Amino acid sequence: MFRVVQSTHVFFLHTSMEKSPGIMESCAIESASRQNPDKQILVYSNGFQDLNVKRLGSNIKVRRFSYREEFSKASRELSEW
């Protein structure tokens, strides 16, 4: 059985440490922005700069993604569990 999940966000995860999105990444992010103008497009990245992505749409935000921080946090949470 499938269930539709409503969300106010669309997210992407970028992990290759490039400073600017390539043509495929740009196309995917821009398309998401245009097709979902009422949603916030979140790009979690360990390299992209906000200005390099922001030009693709006004509803796009870049958030810093750090493997070290995320795995450290997950490790603490698992040890508490």
C-alpha cells in the first residue's frame, strides 16, 4: 500500500565538493524550482556556494553538509540508544 506524503520542501544532497553545480545538477535544481514554485528547494552540499545556486531560482536555499558532523551526530545518537 502506498501513501502520499505532502511536504513543503524538495531536497537535493550534493557530496562531490565541487564549488559550482554542473549542467546536470543545475538543470535538476532549476527544474525542481520551476515545477514547485510554492515549495522551498533545499540543497545540502559540502561544496556549493549559495550564490552559485541561488541564481537558478528564488525559492532555493543551500545548506552546508558535513560528513564528519553528520556521522558524529549519528554515532552519538546510536550510542545513547
